[in-house]
Amino acid sequence: MSRRIRGVGGPHAEATLVTGGAPVAAAEVAVVLVHGRGGTAEGLVRLADEFYRSGATLLAPGAVRSTWFPAPHEAALSANEPALTSAVDCVAAAVDVARDAGVPPERVVLVGVSQGGAVVAEFLRRRPDRYGGAFVVSAALPGDDLDSRALDAAEDTEGDEGDGTGDGNGGDRGAGSDDDGSLAGTPVALDSSEDDPYVPAERVRATARAFERAGAAVECRIDPGDGHGLSDAAMDRIGERIAGLLGED
């Protein structure tokens, strides 16, 4: 099932939200799934069967033309605006769907893969709160200077400059309303490989440091090899996190 995402401007104004699993109105946990470049929301929802747990709803925004932003993730932020702000707003809208149905952020798990992982990482930076968990897979924070990428919900995001395609409210939007502007112990897992052909391991480590500074409980796993994308081990950990929120431990 899919429907157009409301309240999103810019390049992803026509984006849709694909749903699966439990009906959101009856769910105890929400899992927001963000696909990579060239992927689809439908494909990631199907893959989620590998870690799905009964009682969870799946909310998967789909990028217009299957691409969240045009330039490489390591490019200057300006090279990926206004698309990056529009992409972050799609994730925020999915979190808001869950919250409006009675699933608060602390029971929302975010899963982003490849370019979608960069979007999830940027969402966490711009909309810090206590979430149920976040998995940034084969990805890192976007931008050309990760050491300066502090999380700060109080200031306007970079994408709010220029053509005004963002919501213009920075951290004031519903999703990410934590008053102290920190991730407040959110479990954040970064999964990548040492020789990933698209995401240098040092960028993943720098992203982990940024999230640690922001108050997240970070687990950074960089495996040998050149794998890219969701591994069986990563999917097992996602399933365990969902099960923990559902009280299945």
C-alpha cells in the first residue's frame, strides 16, 4: 500500500510512502525504511521480511526517480541541496505518521541503506530526539567536513537557505522535538566494510564520533571485505532491536 507523503516540498514533493506489516493504528513499534540510490521503497519493504516482527508497522518513503540527492555523499552540502532537505523531510514525515498514530519516537526504529543511510544520518543530525534505534548501513553523514557536522536542532539547517524548499523550521517540526537538542541515548548502529567501494571506512568512523558527541549510544561495526548493503548480520541486529522494543527479549 502506498500514498503520497504530505507536507514535503522541493524535489521530493511527489514522494510516496509505502507501508507494510501491522496497520500503523494497531502497531506497537514503527520501522522507517529508507532505500538507497536506484532502490525502491517497495523493494526494501520486501527485504524487511528478513527481520520483521509481528506488531511492527513498516513505513518506507520512496525517493522521486529513486535518488535522494544528486551528488556524491562526500560532496559539499550545497551540491546536494535542495534535494537533501527534501529527503530529510520525507523521513520526518514518516516518523510523524507513526507519532500521529500513537507510536512515539522512542518506539521508532530508523533503517537507512547506502544513500538512504546518509539521509537517515542527516535526519538524526537535524532532528535529534530519543528514537528507538537507528541503523546506518553502508553510509555516513553527508558533507565534505564531517568534523564540523555537529547535531544542532536549534539552528536552521543548511537546506533552509536559498530557495526555501525545506519546511523553514529547522528542528521545530514535529519529528525530532527533543528539547536539549541531543540524541539522548538513542542506540545508533553503523554497519559497513573496510573496503566498501563507495563509503570510506574513515567516514563511517567520523560519523560514529559525531553521533557519540551528540549523546547517542553508538555501535560501529566495520567488517573485513568490500561488501555494500544489508548483510545477514545487520538484519539480525535490526530484528533484535525491534524484538527488544516489542518486549520479546
